[in-house]
Amino acid sequence: MSDLARPDRGPAAGLPLLEDLPDVDGHRVLVRVDFNVPLGHGPGGEVTVDDDFRIRAALPTLSWLSDRGAEVTTCTHLGRPKGTVDPRFDVAPVRARLAELAPGVAMLENLRFDPGEESNDPGFVDRLVAGFDAYVNDAFGASHRSHASIVGPPTRLPSAAGRLLAREVGTLGGLMVAPDRPFVAVVGGAKVGEKLGVLRALLERVDFLLVGGGMAFTFLAAQGHYVGASLLDAGRIDSCAKLLDEAGDRIVLPTDIVALEPGGTIGEGTSGWGQVRMVGVEIPRGWRGLDIGPETAGTFADVVERAGMVFWNGPMGAFEDERFAAGTRTMAREVAETKGFSIVGGGDSVSALEHLGLSGRVGFVSTGGGASLELIEHGDLPGLEALRHASNAPATGA
């Protein structure tokens, strides 16, 4: 499936690549990265980067530029400081890790310390690009935001998609253009309302859509089942019923559920409290469904095993609590072991893979959960549209 990353189809069409930049030797290049990484504390109490996956993912772009003589400076957001300088979100620990992985590459302070970033203030864009000769967007995970650092620089400087961004867009766009069959999507997570558009877009292309996580209960309610105290979006029941009517047996729902007794709590690891019971799709009053059961996991696994391509986004349950992690673990293993091409759309799905040591066995792991879903739903992102309008963007023939 290597041709999925070709930059000439779907949302990747018309994007300027690194090769489309003017000669960068001796010039200053600003690279927008997504280094919004989890932070922790070292043995001496110092703040450190807990997971450098996103930093390592940007190295091919940074190396390409540096090897060609560019003076490279990166910029990123970190956390949500809301337009003010907040020491909790200082990029110093990220800068330190970047210096270890890419010596000589500089980093600006947190973009979101300035309110002009999220408001897309033209004045902030001018200050950001001052002194630079070219711009590269390698922040796929932020390219669904119309923020100053994403959409502003291509209006001022020759610009390009970095290696990571180009591969993300080519791969995710390719699965919507020409997926291998059977094409199976596994979608979980909490709120069905946030993913209805994505589900509709997927149903136009997939052979089977497997629905788990909290969103499954609104679908079960749409079938007339009683879901107890499980997560339910009552305002979306009719929408789910319509999707079920349109898709028929292409939507596969849970047939058994792992539920927690009334008053029980969810914890980290094994710290939660309360009786856990395996139930069917009629959940007792007051009980909460928090994971797919073994029968459902087996059914989902059988479908994934036969897939030519699998897209997975979202856990099957409250996997942070070990009592409700089995469904997500099963999906992670099946997606990693499928004979077809596997794509994991960021977020908690990636966390589950990494926890199990399986991320290296997946065909493609996206760095942007929200961005990947918006690309699938809408077919484009603000950051991509901005790059297509850069002065050096290739002509599309339109």
C-alpha cells in the first residue's frame, strides 16, 4: 500500500512538497511542528518529555532541511495556556529533547502564549515569519485549526508540506479514494455526536463499520434496547437509527457488554471500585456499560482478520481501568496482526498500541486524532488549503 502516500490524489493533490521550495541553502526556514507532547517529571523533579513520538516523527523533515544547509527553527503549541504566558506550558523540556534528537535545530516559545495564534491575528503572523525565507507545515495534528501559524505563513512565504504531513494526508486521503477490500473501520470513543459526520463519511466507503466504546449505546438505544446508566446521547438516537436503516448489516454493534454496578467508580489500573458483570445488550437499571464483552470482541476480531484494509479510531471501553481494557486490547492486537493494511487514527488508540508494544506492527499510525477524523469527514483541512495557495504551489491544471 505504499502508493497511498502519493501526493497526486485526494486531499494530497496540489500540495507543495519540500522539493517545491526554493534552494534553502543558507536560508532560514520556519517549521510548524506539533510537539504538543505529554510531560512528566524526572528523578530530580525536573520536567521532562514523557513520550517523544511526535518529535521523532518530524525528524525526516528537519533532517532534509538541515542536510541542505537550511537554518531551521521550529514552532509549536503546548497545552492550553489561553493566550497568556503560563510556566506550566513552557516549551523548555521539549526544546531540550529536540536538541538531543536534532542538534542545531532551534525552537520558538509556545505559540499559544500569544492570543494572536488562536485568533489568527495578521499582526502575529507578521511577527512570526519576520526574518524567515520559507515555511514548512509538518504539524498534521494541528492542521484542522485555522490558527495563525497554520494558515498565515503560506500567504507570506514560499511554503511546503513536510514529510510527515504529506504522508499523513496521502495515506488517510488514499484510504478514502481507493481502499483495499474488504475495507473495515473500527470506531470507538465516548460521544457519538462528535463522530456522526465521520461515521457517515466512512459508511460511504467501508464494507463494515464496527462500533464500540460509549458511542455504541446510542446505537443500541436506537435499536430499542435499554442501556441502563450507560453513556447515551438521547438527542442523537434518531440519527443513529437512520444510519442503521441505511447501512443495514454493514454496521456491527456489540452483543455483550462488561458493566459496572450502580455507584461503582472507574479508576486507573485496578483502583476502581464496584462489582463488574457481563451482560447482554439489555443493561440492568443503574448499571453502566464500560467495555465490549468477549463475544463482541471475537466477532469484531473475525471481521478485522478478513479485512484488506482496517482503519481504527477510538477505544472499545474505559481502558484506563484494567477491568474494562480487554476489548481495546483485543482490537489493538487484531489491528496489529491483520494481513491487510492497518491505519490507526491517533488519540487513545495509539496509546493502547504503545502500551502493548504493538505500534511498530501497524501499517500507519497517525499523529493527529482530531485532524485525521476531520480529514475523513470533510476531505480537506484549513492547513492544506493554505499550502495549496502558497506562491510556489504546483499548478493543478484546474
